[in-house]
Amino acid sequence: MEFASDNTSGTAPEIMAALSAINAGYAPSYGTDPAMDRVRAMIREVFEAPEAAVYLVNNGTTANSLSLATYCPPWGAVYCHDTAHVELDECGAPEFFIGGGKLVKVPGEHGKMTPGALRTAIGATPQGFVHSVQRAVVTLTNTTEAGTVYSAAELSALCAVAKEFGLPVHLDGARFANALVSTNASPAEMSWKAGVDILSFGGTKNGCMGVEAVVLFDPAKAWEFELRRKRGGHLFSKHRYLSAQMEAYLTDDLWLRLARDANNRATELEAAILSAPGASPLYPREANMVFASLPRGRHRRAMAAGAHYYLWPHDATLDGPDDQPVSARFVCSWCTTEAEVDAFAALIHGRD
Amino acid sequence: MEFASDNTSGTAPEIMAALSAINAGYAPSYGTDPAMDRVRAMIREVFEAPEAAVYLVNNGTTANSLSLATYCPPWGAVYCHDTAHVELDECGAPEFFIGGGKLVKVPGEHGKMTPGALRTAIGATPQGFVHSVQRAVVTLTNTTEAGTVYSAAELSALCAVAKEFGLPVHLDGARFANALVSTNASPAEMSWKAGVDILSFGGTKNGCMGVEAVVLFDPAKAWEFELRRKRGGHLFSKHRYLSAQMEAYLTDDLWLRLARDANNRATELEAAILSAPGASPLYPREANMVFASLPRGRHRRAMAAGAHYYLWPHDATLDGPDDQPVSARFVCSWCTTEAEVDAFAALIHGRD
Amino acid sequence: MEFASDNTSGTAPEIMAALSAINAGYAPSYGTDPAMDRVRAMIREVFEAPEAAVYLVNNGTTANSLSLATYCPPWGAVYCHDTAHVELDECGAPEFFIGGGKLVKVPGEHGKMTPGALRTAIGATPQGFVHSVQRAVVTLTNTTEAGTVYSAAELSALCAVAKEFGLPVHLDGARFANALVSTNASPAEMSWKAGVDILSFGGTKNGCMGVEAVVLFDPAKAWEFELRRKRGGHLFSKHRYLSAQMEAYLTDDLWLRLARDANNRATELEAAILSAPGASPLYPREANMVFASLPRGRHRRAMAAGAHYYLWPHDATLDGPDDQPVSARFVCSWCTTEAEVDAFAALIHGRD
Amino acid sequence: MEFASDNTSGTAPEIMAALSAINAGYAPSYGTDPAMDRVRAMIREVFEAPEAAVYLVNNGTTANSLSLATYCPPWGAVYCHDTAHVELDECGAPEFFIGGGKLVKVPGEHGKMTPGALRTAIGATPQGFVHSVQRAVVTLTNTTEAGTVYSAAELSALCAVAKEFGLPVHLDGARFANALVSTNASPAEMSWKAGVDILSFGGTKNGCMGVEAVVLFDPAKAWEFELRRKRGGHLFSKHRYLSAQMEAYLTDDLWLRLARDANNRATELEAAILSAPGASPLYPREANMVFASLPRGRHRRAMAAGAHYYLWPHDATLDGPDDQPVSARFVCSWCTTEAEVDAFAALIHGRD
């Protein structure tokens, strides 16, 4: 009953197999391996973006920070949601890579910005006023940190606001696959067709060992990106092992199957939770995460029995009356089983 | 006949097996996995350093840059050899992580500093003079970039100079194992007993997929290091895959066997090269790299037949008379075979 | 009728005279001038802080940024008021000098934080959680950007919250003198006795040409501060001209007289404004700035007649109906005259 | 007998008078003062550069660092002379403002690079090789740190090398005026006509209180420069006092007269020194600085009598035999008198 995070899961068997397969013999290092050529071609095809520059790094913080630094000068403002990973969970990595910068928080329910709130936030940064940081880039997250999903139309509306101000858009897609299978949109519609300029395309949380692609739909800054990656210590030496993961991930739609499995388990888990006595939803469930409240006594019982997940927000606690509702985050991954969901359901429903 | 670099090699079978083995089930992320506890204990034992703080990252540039930044303030001077990897091959990563700083080059034959040259370089940075960068840290490399090896006594003499000035010492040990098996010293003698404060302990070039340990013999700055690692994007999410590599690497002295194999192949290769007509050594061969000159015509023949290695230095060229000597770097790795060495020998000896 | 800012004023005659007087002959450069020794002694006496380290720089952005960088590591959080100068008016200078960092905004009415809001903000930064920036320093502003003043007791209460969390406190005292004469407290009570660790002690806005002192009540980081000042380009070459300003400023309580004059003019201006038809206060007036609303028509008339001041906030506009109230900021300085106040009063009261 | 530095001198009377004159009344702040408009026009005229962007800061370290940062990305190489002020005397300020970067030292006699040495240095930075810092900008110094002067032709030849590689050129002109009057060239010939893109135009060392202009002959990066200046804390608040200095400095060729006086005193001082028994020149004297050796006993006598200057290099010492030659640097400024030179001559010639 592991629902703590999608990064406590292992590597999908197809991806482990690909790592073993690519291990034979010598291969050029530092991204010049033939597998990287195949990966580049696959990503361009998946995204219908034949000109895109594609790079691999090994986690999301890196993909995000390098992307933002590529588009934000040291005196720039990055507009992000209040609860964005770049703001809360990266120990100031974006500011480190940017060499300063300022993350400007945009409020919004359920982890999502509205076009109006974004417009207000950007507008509040004085333009051409030397005493202020300067408007630089908008970053969106899909799947959001609240487990909700922007539709292609919602993304387009937000990107349109960025474009009103002439700003580029970054998309943190650590859970891009989960968002994609939650909608009927294509990868292109969920990225550049909506107005996204640079994408962190996640693999790690969805069954890879540790790989994310950064996709620059406009390749103008590709060389700068390569230099930033190298000097950040993020140019993998034996690069074939990043390539192999991403190649396997994209082959035969493995990435979509893994994400669909995760989302399906979350759907089942949500049903199990919300039917428990005293339960209530915190945010709409739209991908692979469930945010909901349960009476504290039920959390205690589940955790005592080995269920692993986090109360939400960070400062929530198990101390207090049994019947008081306490909210929590439950994450399903590509390898969450129906049995785990059922076992958890039994616990919180009190069916011992 | 691959002698271009030790990073064109693959992953040793024992390490691939460990990755597969650790893949089952869930594991805590971000370095809290049980395998990391085992790795920490093993490294402390190998280095006879029960208090050392140990962290894993996935390449040498990162290990070096984080180490230097931990000991060098933004206005500090780092003393390194003229040809150090940190100076020539990291695209300014040390300066990025330090937030400025200045690498001060110490000259020396065969990739090695002498105590006198180091003392002169440190002494030339004015002390307590606010207009100058301030003396901060000495960084040594063993195996050096010229393929030579500092003995424990030589390391001690250099560290003693650093200590004269109260400076800490970093050791870039991307090829630490190759240096170790080239001497009769222990890991402790080749590091903290000689005066090294922080060590980049290489795995990648010696049969790992991508992992280096950073060993802080004085753990006082451990938490700072953790924060620097995170904000640099170098805290691996599914960390068990770094741990598993390092665990297998250290198990049953695999790391020493791999390094010994590489060094032995280099010994054979050196003999083959130096017995070729017109050949001469460039630097003493003491680990897994051979630097030597061959008549240009012999390079041409070898390369035409598929031998892969780099002329040295970077701007050397195949253009010119056949009988003119041109130097080159030949690297052997854990997986270089005797057959490869023999085939190359045949080529350059003209035994078709 | 100049009420735009206290930095449109010139230099007080006593200070200009001191600059001329110190011009004769040669003087040691870079802060080793005898006048600096006198300044150091005077500031230590004024603040009853015989151990304090004292440095001069030439503007407030610099004093603040160097101070924060001295106490905040690159991965640290700086707690400041929503409207703090460091957040809104320094183009990201604090983040530049810190080498990253994150300014965390603390809300509060009338430009002032409450202890509760500060405690909440600090508490919301997870402690010892490597994914988050780390709690580093609290910065307060007195006189605040809203023209209000923290009493010594209020400062103490805020500093006490910082100390609960073990955090040092910086005080942005660009208008320290105006705050001081507005209370009955001593310089020590308004700084280190309240818990302030490092102070930007303003001179420029209060009659100097361009000089601020940074006072480190704990001199432990004095040498680091000197290096940061130098590498920021802020070690003045012909330093005697900074010293002379500060010396004259502190001589015979000139600084207090200048601030008292400014505050008195603001008191008169406030009375004149608030007695105008349709006027209302925006914030309590406690030092040399008046924030108040007037019917738009009265602003138009005043500005047309040459009165110079800013509507508040930045996006307020003169466009719209005459009788609609629009707020504005009016700043008095050491050289504002009663005649200017009277002339302005006549305009807005419609006494032509 | 003050020959320690040109920054121990005071402010020229014409410049002090201008500061007093501009003090009356109110003036717009932050560079929008009318005097700045006049300064911009004057500099454009002096340099025959009607499109140039012109900014004022208050010292040379700042002018240099901001200039280099504007043209050098964080992963860039700056080519400078071994003994350049940016390398030796700015505590890493260029690296701070650049956000990393690497200063690559170009050797050369008498403080001057040759085109060949510059070409070699640039060529040694591998091009398009992601592991290396990238060629970014060349910085020259005129008057050099050795007191020698590049002619316009020499500057042109060096800039031509930079242009071969497509690199922009910065000129550190802290002593630009001294170089100019030492040749028959025009300001334009000594800057943009030779190929200089951005100039630190010094005032402080030549009679100003503390002001340098940065001249961007190509104004494309003007706004970026303004933002960098602000976030570095270098946008002067009461800016009129920078403008007034520069305006007076340029009025009626004051700057040229002051520099000519300094150079003339140095010519006289050189003659006095070199005619002393046991004296010999260290570098050719071409502007306002004399580098020469004297027997140690003569230094002792001069210093004991109150002569103030520095032995050269930093680690030279008065300890040792009387007749041993020791070299020193002697700097004349706009206010050095013939009487000072004569008094010093008498001392070292032993005419008591």
C-alpha cells in the first residue's frame, strides 16, 4: 500500500530490459550515441515538431531549472502557481540556474491558474521600470501539483495571456503523460499548439529509472541549453543509458500505457476513499493523485497497517480526535496494483 | 579497438545485475533508501573513516563542482593543475557552483604539481588584501589527466603545503581506483591520511553506469552539501539506482579488479606502442592511460582500420608527412580486451 | 512643491562644506582614511555599540543587498514585508548578491508586519527539508514604505519572533532618522537592543549626497562583508568623500535636525491635505511621508500648477471623474519649506 | 611626496565647484537629471559617436565588471593581460557580475599583449566544444597596469584579432586620458575606430571625486546595461552629483589638462629617478606612472623622509642589503607638484 509518491516505484520491465540491451559494447558518450538520434526522432514525431531540439537530463528539478534559466535573465520574473514544484520543492534551484530571478506566485484554486489571475500578476510587474525585475517567462504545470489537469483549451488560454505580454511559456510536465491520457488531446495540442515554448517531458515518475526530456520547440536556444546543461553537471557521461530509457518509454506507447494504469488505479482509489464514512474530496481527481480528507482515526488505522502516504499539507498531523477530518495526498504510479487499492479500501472502510 | 575514453565503455555485468536486483518493489526516494545506508557503511569501512559523510551523484563534474563550492566562497581561489579537468573540461561548472571564484593554475610536468609550485601559487595570492580573491582550496587529481599517479607520499607533501596556508584539499578521484591499484597504498593513505578533506570517488569511468561518491572526511559541512546537491538538481529521485551501482562496485573488491584490468591492458598497450618503429612516450604510464607519439602514417593506418582514440593535444592533426611523430592519448577501461590491444599492436607495427 | 521623493533633494550645506573641507591634500584610499576612523567611533558612540563593525557604501540598495547576502546563504529564505524596498524596488539586487535566495513576503497593514504574520511565514518554510529553501534572515524596514514607524517595542516583538527560530535580523533604515525622531527611543533601542543584527543606516535620503552606513553589531562577519563590498564594486576609491559626508551628518546631531524638519513638514502637509474637501488618509502618517486620497480634480489642479508627487499605487491614474478619490504619496525632505507646503495647501483647497 | 596611487589625490577644484553649483534646488534622481543629458551629449561629441549609450557609475571596478558582464555569458571566457586590474585587483568582481565566467590570461611584456599572444590564447579555447568555456570577449587596458600605452595602431591590431574570432572588445580606460595625451590620437581613434565596443572611461583617478562613464558604442545592449547597473546597486540615487563631476571634467578640456599635468610630472620624476646612482627602468614610462629600480638604501632613505609609494611587485621588501636594486611603482596625479618631484629627487640623489 504505497501511495507516498510516484518516485518510490521502480523501473518498468521494458525499460530495464532496454538498459540491459544497450549495455553491450562501446558507445559514444555525452549525447552523441545513436540511441539519442533515435530518441530525438521519436520525440519530434510524437510531438509533430520536426524542428524541435531535444535533450535528456535525469530529473525534473534539472529539466525545469535549465528550461527557466534558458528563457529568464538574472533580473527576470518567472510567473508560477503558488504551489508549483519550482517554487516549493526545488530548494531554490531555479534561482540558482537563473543566477537570481524572482518567482512570482499566481494564486488559483486546485493548483490551477486562471487567465485573469495570470494577467493580473504579470501586469503588476512594472514594465520598463529599472527598479523592478522584468517580466520574463510563464511556467505552468500539467498534471498540476494538486492532481488536476489543464485541458488543451485551458493551456491555450493561459499561453495566450503570456503572449499578450510577449512572454515565452515553459511547461513542467513531470506528469505530462498522466495529463495527456486524462484528456483526448494530442501531445502537440498539450504543448506547442497551445503555446508552450519549452517542455520538461517527464519519464522518471512514470516508470523510468531517471530521465526527463527537455523539448525546445524553437531550437534557437539549443546551443545555449547545451552549455547550461554541461556547466550544471547535467551532461551525462555514458549517455546511452538515458537514451535507452527514453527510447523504451516511447516505444509502442509504453509511456501512455503506464500513465493510464496509474490514472486508473487513482480512479479506483478515489472511489474507495470517497465512499468511506466521513471522507470528502479536497481537489477534483483528474490524473494519478487523490487529495481527500478522512477521519483521523481511519488514517491512524491505515498507517498502522502499513499504508504509506503523506498528510497534506506538510503541517497536518495525526495528533487529535479520531473523528476529525484530516486531508492527505495519495499517489498511484504505473506499478500500483488493484490489490493495493483493495487492501487500502478495506482498511479505511473498517472491513477487517 | 576503442581507446577514446573510459566513458565509452559500458556497465560491468555485476553492476547491471545489481540494478536489476534492486528494481523489485518500492523503495524510499531521495537518498533514504536502505541500499544507501549500506553504501555509506561500506565506504566508511573502505576508507577507515567511520565519521565520513557520503553522498552519491551521477558524474564527475558534479562531484567536483559541489565539493569545491562547499569549501570555496564566491570570492575564493581554487588552486589546480594547469591541465585539471575542473579547469579545462567542465565548461566553468566550478565557477557556476561556487558563484564566482577563480581557478588559479599551478604548472607542473606530466600532469603533476610539485609542492614548490603549489607553494608559489598560493603565496602569490595576497593574503588579507581586499582587492584580491582569497586563498580557499587546493584541488588535486589522481590519476592525473596525464595518466600519471601521485604516490601517497607525494599527496601528503602537497596536502602539507595546503595546510601550511590553512587550506582544505579536494581530490578529484574520477580515476581513484586506477591510482590506487597502481600503488601499494590503502584508500585511507591515498586520501584523508595524506590530508585530503573531500574526495570525488569515481565509479562511472571504472565500470559503473553513472555514479560518483563524494566523501566528506569531516562531516561538518554535510548538510550544506546536501542543500547544494539538491539546488543543483543533483539529488537523484529514484536514488536506489545510484546506491545499487555503488554497492555492487564495492562488493568483493569489484572496483579494484576492474581498475586492475584496465591498468594491465594499458601496460600491455604501452609496450606494444613503444616497441613500434618511431614511437616515444609522452608521459610516464602509471595507470590506465598511455600518452605516446607515433609516426603520423601509423596513426593513419590505425584509424583507417577502425582504431578509435584522440590525438593529443586537441589541436594535433593527421595532416602532414607520414614519418612525423604525432602524440596521442590511448585509454583502456575495465572492458578493454587483450584482443583489442593485440589488434592495435599489429596495425601500428605494420604486421598486416 | 516637490514631494516626489526624498532623493530629489540636494545635499545639506553642512555636508557640502565638509566635502570641500576634506578635499585638501592627499588621503589614504579605500576606507583607510582618518575620517573613516572618526566616523566609526561616532557611530559606535551613537549606537552605544563599541564593538560594531561599520562600513560605508553609497546607496540603500547596496547596503541592503550586502547585508542580506552576509546573512543569507544562496539557498536561504529572506522574510520581508509585501511592500519592502528589497522586494519591489531593487531589480532583484538581493537575489544577485545572495546568489539565489528567495524573498518570502509577509503581509501586513500599513507597511508593517505583525509578529503573528511573521511567525506564520517563517513556520511555513519547512525546516530541515532539503527540497525547500531554508529559513535564513528577517528584514524589517523602519520608517516603512508606507510611511509608518515601528516603535522600539514593536521592533523587539518582531525580532523576538526571528530569535524563536534562531534567525538574524536586518533593518533597512534608509529612513532610520525619520523613524527615530518620530519616537522617544534611542538609536540603540531602535536597533540592537530590539534585536537587530545588521543595520542599513541611511544618509542619502536625509541630506547626504550619497552615503549609507552598514552597521554590523556583531563584527564576526566583518571581513566577509568587506570582501563582498569590494567584489560588488562598492569599495569607494577616494573613500574620504563618503567619510566626510557621514561625519558631518552625525556632527552636532545634524542628522536628527534634518529628519525632524522633514517630519515636521510632513505633519503640516498632512494637516493641509486632510482638511481639504474630499480628502482621507491612506495610512497613518508617522514620519516624513503622507499617503492620502484627494479628489482627482484636486490632483489635476495641483499637478498642473507644478506640484510634483506620485499617485499611489503605481497604476493609479489621473484619468476619470473629477470628484473620484485617488490616493497619492507625498514625501517631505530635510529641505522642504513651509512655503512649499502652504502653496500646495492653497492649491488643493482651491484658494487661488 | 605622494606617489602611492592616483586615488590618494583629491578632487580638482573645477569639479568641486561644479558639485557645489549643482546642489541648489531639486533635481530628478536615478539618471534622469538634465546634467546627465548634457554629459551624454558631450561624450558623444568627444568620441564622435552620436549613437553611443552613456552611463555613469562611481568606480572602475564597477565600470569594468558591468561592461564585461554585458558581453560575456556565464560560461564565457574573457581574455585579459596577465596583470590586468580585472584579474588581480577586483576581488573576483568580474566573475561575480558575469555569474561565473573565466578570465584567461594573455602574457606580454610591459603590461601589453601582442596580437600573436592574443590569437594564441583565443585559439586555445576549443570552439563549439561543450566541455569548455566559450570565447566571449577581449578586454584591453590603456594606460596599462605597467604604465605603458597602446598606440591607436596597436589597439587596432589587437581588436582585429578579436574580430577574427567575432569577439567584442572592452577597454578598461581608468587612465584613458593619460593614454590619450601620451599619443596624438583622438578619443575615437583610441576607442571605437580601433574596434573597441564598450569603454570604461575613467574620471576618478584623474581628478574626479568618484565617477566613471561606460560608453556603449553599439547601444543595442543599453537597456540590459541599465538593469545590470541597477541590480548591482550602482544606479546612483542623487545622480546629479555624478553628472556634475563628469560635466566639469569634460568642460574646456579639463580632463586633458589634468592628465597632461600628471604625465608631465611623471616625465620629470622618471628623469630624476633614472639619473640616480644605481637606478634602472623596469618598464618604458609612457603616461603618469614610473616603474624603476633603485638601490634599497635609497628607498629606505626616501621612505624614512616621508615619500609614499609601493615597492613592486607586492612581495618586494625593504629587508636586505643597501646596494641591492629593488623595483617600485611611482604614480603621479593631476595634483602632483614639481616641488614634490624635486624633493624626492633630492632624497634619492643623496643631496641632503
